[in-house]
Amino acid sequence: MTPLPDEKAARTRELYDRISLGIVRSLEKRTGVTDVKLLDRKPADPVRIVEWEQEHSSILPDDMKNFYITTDGLLLCWSVKFNGSVTPLGRMEVNPLANLKRITMPESNKQGATQSVSVEDTESDDEESKSRPRCSQIEKAFEIDACCSHGKVCLVYEAEQRCDPKIWFLDRAVRWHFLATSFMEYFRLMVMHLGLPQWQYAFTDIGLSPMSKQWFNLYAPVRLAIDDEQLCRQLSDTDADIVVADKTFAISKIDIDRLFKLTNDKNKEKPVKKKPQQPPSPQTSNQKLSSSRPSLAHLASKRNVR
């Protein structure tokens, strides 16, 4: 007995709801959110996965294989209704297996023409940090999400760790930023950030744009606070410098005990000033004199006794 179309759609929706960790129902309950669309995609053929690995001479991680066997990619979009108009906002996307291609980046030659080169041939002018993979270490990188042209989320194979690829973000300045150690870890990050615009920049030294922060304050304030706390913790551990609006602010560790000790020492050194005594007012002295003199009635009573 074949299931009815309504039952099949319900089962498909339930399956996608499990994959997306219940984010579809959560978005539908939020104020102002509308047009939550989840594209229905069929599972990828396991034979195609094997063919992809043979074609690119790379083994996909097990969690990514299981994802493609369940659904060949993911596309979840949602909009907000603002001032009577509907504005597309969130977008969570994982490229299907056919679009999981090795990335190439444009590089300008001396004549001004643009040629396509592989990622390992591209060198950055600035100093490479230890946490950033150097281009000489990257053997292959495959695009998972184009991020609406503000960067690329890639599955990166390093030369020393070919069997353990990581998820990295490549910004428009051709700089690499680490996102996750596995595909499922990245998938959870994408869901927790609700696919808000440019959420990947929360894990870079560039940071979120002011407009992105406004959307985060509206729909994911807790996640924004967690990202800011992690960024401040990393910067304070390394005594790094934050560049904000072309101004550098140094963050260093503060010794609380020493701070309060210096404050207490300063308080001890300050002499206690005594308040000067005010001279008595003439009205008060007259009252004391009048109270010390005997009254006329008292003197008359003494004479009568005598």
C-alpha cells in the first residue's frame, strides 16, 4: 500500500524537522517571521558518493556521507514582515553533492586580466597566524555554501590531515577562518545562528556588521551574547588588540586582588579631616544666661519663707 500524498508530505516534513533540529517549527512561532520555505530534496545515490570520491581522490567524512544519504543538500529560507513588506532574511544552505566542487579564486595578473587558480596557489600578503591554515598546507577545498557572495564555507583537506577535513570560512579578502572540526558541528552552528546574514563573520576577527547585529538582537540575542563572550575570552587570553572604527583598544588581564589592594592603600594614606567647631551663636549664649539666672517668682518665694 503506497502512502497518500498528504502522509508522504507529513513524513518528509517530520524528517526535515529532525534534520534541522526543529528549527522550522521554532521559526514559524517567532513574531514577524513569515514564508518559512524548506526545499524538498531526494536522498543522494550512494553510488554517486563513491563516484565523487573517486573523481576528486578524497574521502568524505562519515557524518557528511550520512547527511547526503538522507537528503541531497539543504535549503531553508525565511523572511520577515516589516512595515507591510516582506523581506528575505535567513538562509541555511548546504550544496547538493553535484555542486560540492573544488573552489577556484580569481587572481589579477600584471596585465590586469583575471585568471582562475586553485586555492593552494593563492598567497596572502599579511602574516599568517597560527590558527589560520597556510595555503601551502591546504591540499583541497570544496564549497559547501556560497554565503550569498560574501564568502565561502569550505570543506578543507590539509596536506598533513587528509582523512580528517575541517570546515573553514574563506572571506572576500582571501583569508581563512576556522568554523568547526566536523560537518555536523558546523551544521549545528548554522542552525543555532538561524542562517542570519553573514553569521560566519562572528567567528572572524572582522566581526559582525552593525546591521547583522541588529537582526541578531531581534531573533538570536542569546547566540550573539555567546559569540561576543567567546571572542572577548580569546582576545583576553592572548592580550590581543581589537580594532574598532580604525581605533585600537588593548585588552589585558586585570589582577582584581592587586586593584583592590591599591585602592585600600590609597584610602589608608588619606588623613581623616576633623570638622572645625563652630562658635556658639549669640542667641544660644543668651538662652544659657537666662536659664542660669533665678526668676523673680523664685526670689519672692524665698523672702516670704524668711
